[in-house]
Amino acid sequence: MENSSLRCIFFIFIIFTLVSLSTAASSHGEVEDEHEFNYKRNDDKGPERWGEIKPEWEMCGKGEIQSPIDLMNERVRIVSHLGRLIRDYEPSNATIKNRGHDIMLKFEDGAAGSIMINGFQYELQQLHWHSPSEHTVNGRRFALELHMVHEGKNGRMAVVTVLYKIGRADTFIRTLEKELEAITDLDDAEKHVRMIDPKQIKIGSRKYYRYIGSLTTPPCTQNVTWSVVRKIRTVTREQVRLLRVAVHDDSLTNARPVQPINKRVVHLYRPRV
């Protein structure tokens, strides 16, 4: 009887541990469903109230290293020691998904390759867009912002960001236009989109801003390594419209307001040669 009780207690402990680990592993990631929050100003579910909606979202209101930020020249320290963004991407099966607040392109786990930052490897998990841009440069907001979300061991996260202004068409978005049009149907919010090669995403510059921040959607997890490419790419108004119309909400934006930089240092990597 005693052994049976011990076995029962041990079994319950194992189940509790597994559930706890699963919760911990998934709690830092971006919310997949927008029904619980939105981007409306002065709204109970708006950005100013995200930290009050759920206890696990408290960082959205209390965190001191939140994203996005304004990349002002006066705050930027130019350095050459960070090194180039080493991108080792591979074509991978992907699914395009309407998350209610954005369009996400999700890759099979680890199959799309990785980047190296300070000798640490982060695997590309997904990418998505915000319009207008969330980060600003010297107070200027741009038409579109791409987030390439990477994850390393122990849940460490890194996001590579590309900013876009209105101009010539972006070739990578052009390859997805048929899929974006297909998921504008409310009954088809998720679709397999064949092999996608992340190498097709043009960056066009070795220079980038680097700082430590957070996810820009709940739960606003902190200690995310951000690399914002300095070169501003171009996108057409129609491409921006297509990314927004495919999202089934009534908001004209999915950009979180700029957050206080506080005492953070922003580096601008500029190679010596």
C-alpha cells in the first residue's frame, strides 16, 4: 500500500513537472490569437492596457526594456566589433497563417536554418509583418516592418528586422501575393505555401542597429536580441494593402507604440571596410 502511494505521488510529480515545463517553454512566445488584445488607442484591450489583461502579460506594462523603440542618432553608439549578421538559411516547407493581428509565415521547426549572434545559434521559426513600422528612426515611421523571429536554446530569442518605405515592389512579398489573396477568405485563414527560401529576403546592407528589448506583442517577453537593418527597403502601397486586408480585424494598424528606451544602449554596427 505504501509503495503504491509513493508510486502515485511520483507519477503526479512527473505529470506536474512536464506540464510546468511545457507552460514555461510556450509562455514566452508571441500570442497566436488576437481576440484577447488589439491595437486600438484608449481601449480596454489596447496597447496601454495589455499588461493588465493577464498576469502573465504584466511585462507589457511593467517591463523596462520593451520594444519597439525610436532609433535616434543621439542615442546610437557606432561600433565595429559586433560582426556581420551570419545568416545560414535553407528552403523549408512553410504555412501562411492569419493570426488576427498579422500575417505569419511559419517554418517547420529548425528546417529554415539559423543566424549566429555572438557565437550563439538561433533557428528561424517564423516571420511576420507590421504596418506601419513599429520601430522609428529619428522619429520617422515607415510603411512596413518585417520581423524574422529566431529562437535558441533555453528559450533565448532574436529578431531580425527590415524596414520598408513606399517605392518599388519587394520581390519576396511578390512571391507570396497569390497566397495572401487566398487567405483573405474568412474560411481559409491558414494555408500551406510550398517551399519558401528565406535567402530571398533582401537586406541590402551590412549595417544594423543592435539592442536588447522585448516581443512587441503579448506577453512582451524581455531580453530579446534585436537587429534592425539600417538600410530602408521599398514596398508598394498595394503590397502593404494586401498584407493588411488579409488580416480580419477592423484596425488600420498593427504597430505597437514606441516604448521608453530608459537606460539602454543602442549600437550601430558599421564594418571598418
